[in-house]
Amino acid sequence: MISQEQFEKAKHFIFRHGRLLDRKRFGYYFENGSKDALMAVLACAPHDDDGLANGPELDIMCPQSSGTCMETALNYLVELDVRKGEMLDRAEQWILRTQSREGFLPHPADHLVKYPHAPHWKDPNMEGWINQRPFAIAGLLSQLERGSEEFYSRVAALFEKAQVPLSDEIGEYRFPGLHCYLRFSRGADRFANELAKLEAAAPAESDIARDVSMLQDDGGVSLGRHAHLPWWRPQMTLDLLVKLKKRQDFPHFSLGYVNPRSNRPGMSGCAESGCVADAKANVWLWRPARIFLTPSAMA
């Protein structure tokens, strides 16, 4: 269980080093902050073309819209259970307007390198990772009851072509997006065998004591082998606090991922603190927390 001192140090780290988005999200979960205040910050993300840009995804800071930033922003909307509003309307229209016939979404490769970005975006092997964005987005849009039949049909065709049969080597980065698609997306029920195979290979759920041990003396979490991406520390610290709150493992309280192997209800008893009450809707919401807060990622 996290101590009061650790919690206060984590709060100060988030407020000293995090974005306004992180501070408002902290306030929402721990200081009776409003959803509207958090949404007001997210409202700065849309580009003129209605897509999402400007840093909701910390590894891509360019002002051009991308499927990756769209996925991250939709994660926030699912987390907050925002199903109406101009931002979601515009985001949905961008997705439907820019999706290719093959099912892909735009990725501004030439633009992102002109702004702060993670070094892995220069890796030519990232193309496969980028091409998975439509799967996660389909799962998120379905949870928000958005999207068109044509959109979901294209994504299903892309999944069947690129992912069936499902590889035995999924990995921690690909797992959340594929699971989000197979578990929630409209039209994905035809891939029941792939969902069963994916969940059988789910990474082990992280231990509470190990999670708390990630907190460093300065209040932020250790990123382990991801230490070369220090800009993630404030958000990952907040994700850890919210994860602990939803586990009800300390008295204040990333969303994060609820492992399909776990019987923990995940969301029950959290409604008074702003958590969504539907455990199923929280199986996979917050991709970054899922990536970093696992034993394999911290090795």
C-alpha cells in the first residue's frame, strides 16, 4: 500500500513536471475536480482538419493530425465516458473522412521529425505498429457508440488480412490495441478464436508491491528500460496512482488495463471518485499505463 508521504511526493512531481492535462486529470481523480475542466484542456488538441494533434500522445508533438494521437485522445474520452460533444463529433468525422480503403489512418511521418518526438519513430520497423492504430480506434469508437458500418467493415477486412491467424508473438505493445479491438469493436465478434488466443497469452498482471516500488525519491516512477523517454514519467506516475485507487489499495485515490486472467472487478466501488462503474468498459482503456506498468517492461 502506498504511504501518505509517497502520495504527496507523487502529487508534487506531477504538478512540477506534468502537463496541464496531467494536473487536471489528477484533480479529477483526487481533488474533486470537474470533468469539464479536463475536457477544456483536451479541447486544445484538435487540428484545423478535425483530427487530433498537439501532444495528447507524448511521443508525437507535431501539430499535424495522426491516428496515434487520435487513439490517445479517444482513450481519454472513453475514460471520462464522454459520448457527446463537438470534440468527439469532429474526431469521428476526421476518422471517417481520412480512413483509406485499406483501413489505414494518416501518420505524419515527414512532419513529426521536425518537432520533439520519440526516437523509435525513425525506425523503419515502426510501420507495423503504426498500421495497428485502426484496431484500437475501432474498439474505442465502439465503446463511445460512434463510427460507420463502412469504417468497421474496412477495419475488419484489414484485421483479417494482417492479423489472422494471430501470431504467437504479440508482445506488450501490440497486445492492448488488439485486445481493445477484439473485445469491444463492432464487427469483431467474427474473430472469437483470435480473442480467446490473445487472452490466453495475456501478460501477467503486475504485483501491487512492485507497482509501488517503482516510485522514486523524487516522487516519480522509474521507467526502467524506458528511461530514455523521461517525458513519460509524470503521466506514468499519475497512471500508477489512479490504478492503485481503482484497486482500492490506498485511502485517497490509469486507468490502465485489467488483465483478463484476473477476477478483480476493477471498477466497483469507485463511482464516488469519478471512476466509470462498468468493469467491462475498463478492460483496456489506457495504453501507456498498460505498457509501462508491467514486470517485463520494468526489467
